[in-house]
Amino acid sequence: MFGLGFGPLFLINLLFLLFWILRKRRRVYNVLILILLCIPRISGILQFNFDDEFDESGKVSYFKLMSFNVRLFDLYNWFNSHDTKARLFSYLKKEAPDVICFQEYYTSTREDGSFRNTDSISKHIARYSHIEFTTVLKKTDYFGIATFSRFPIINRKKIPFPNSGGNFFIYTDIVKGKDTVRVFNTHLESVRLKWEDYRFIENLGNDEVNQDELDGGMKILKRLRTAYQKRVMQVSQLRDTIRNSPYPVILCGDFNDTPSSYSYRILSDKLLDAFRESGSGLGNTYAGPLPSFRIDFIFHSQQLKSHRFKTYRDEKLSDHYPITCLIELPGSAD
């Protein structure tokens, strides 16, 4: 759980370092040692990549990849703005990704035509799709995760996590030219915070927090613990499946965990983190009421390369920011 506070704790230690330097005290060395020990962790939340060897000659094969927890395309109008979905689709069309991994995906077959998201994406953005659902309501409303591609899909598979009501992962084999890649898309166990938990978090530091809310805040720690325990089993299953892939792997998703977590360490053991490889600046991807964390990731096999990693924060389209990068394939261009 201390991984959640790594960023603020590191900043506090930097302030202490400056303080002891100004006071000319020997304690500066104690803080400096702590900071130096943490440097390997810093690259998980802050990056400076200025030299991106990107070949624009056309001799190298690339495709644009996006991972985005779309929060059901604002189905329940959380933002109190009826144009959120329209702005989200406008963004998707502008970015024009070749492969998109959606989490918290939603689509409908209602007769009124609203939220027919699969039809819209297939028609205007990416033709091929692999969609799996966790919940179907009234035979018209479908909830799950989805991978869309402009390139042909030759294989699809859904793998549920044991002892988890709605979490699973899918993999999709996509062919571009002479190359085939296996794209994993997942949404790992959420903390499942309730309305009163968010109220407690939003009211921290002011006089509106009463004893009942403080008691309720303890439930957040219990939910965090439960989610961590479930993700331990989930990432082990995901890792084993990835290792058996016959193709280079891309892993996208909402991991609900930070770069200082056990989940990240296990999944990044044999895979490269696209943000570390080609990102710059702060990597935070969560846009909700909790402190800003990097919990959405794009990993890839070492046979692949990533370029121009970007987190889109210009406007709020969900409680997560979309992330994109260019994936360089090992084969020649089409």
C-alpha cells in the first residue's frame, strides 16, 4: 500500500533535502541516500525521453496503439454534460489509432439508436473487433472490454480470472503485413469504492469530515487489501498466458495498480513499459477524485519497439486518460 504514496513521499523527501541543505546539517546525507535508493522507482512515474529514434522514411513498419478505459462512454452522465460521448468519439476520430483496447466498454442495441458504439467504431475508426462481455442487461445493454483493429484478426480468446465476478482478459492475434502480434487487453480487480468512500476522500482536510465518515474511511483500506490479494492471482495467470504466446506480445489495460506494485513488477519482468521507453513528463493516467496515479499501461515484448508515447489530458473524457504510442514491428513495411 505504500506504493500508492510513493510520489508524495518522494516529493516530501526532496523538500527535506532542500531544507537540510539550506540549514547545512549533516542530516542531508541521510535524506540523499534515501532519494538515491528510490531513483529506479522514479522512472515509473516521471520520464524524460528526448531522443526518439523514429524512422519516417517508410522503410519501417509501425502502427498506432491506444489503450483507454472509457467508463462506459459516460453512459450515466457522470460529468453532467450530454456531449461527453460526442467529444470522446471526436477525439478517437482525430487520433485515428490502428488498434484500440477499451476497458469498461459499453454498447447497446436499443431501437432508439443511442449508444450503438460498436457500430460507430467499426464504421468510422476500426473495422475488425474482438468484444467480450461481463454483463448483459435486457438483451440490449452490453458491458465488457473490447479490442478494435484496422488490420485483420485471425484469432480471439477470452480467459476469465478465477474467483472474480467480472474481471478477465482477452487476447487478439492481429496481422499487419508479414507480422503477427498478440494483443492482450485486461481490466484487473478494482478497489470497488462506494459513494461514501469518494465523499470521504473529497472532504479530506476540511471540516466536513465527521466521525461516521472517518470510520467509513477505514473500509477503504480493507477494500484496497482485498483488491491487492485478488490481483496477485490475476497477474500470475496473465503472466503465464503471455509466456506461452507464439507471437510478440502487446499488453494493454487498466491495472488498478501503480508502478511500485507487485502487479507491475510481475508483468514487467519480461515486457517493456512503453512509457519508460518513449514517454516524457508525468505518467499519471487516473483522472478521478483519488490522487493522480499511473494505473493504465502499455507493455510490449522486447522484439517490438515503442515510440511517441502520449497521455491525452487536454480534456476529461473519462475518469481515466487515454494513452497512445507507435509500435514498431520487427518485419519490413507493407
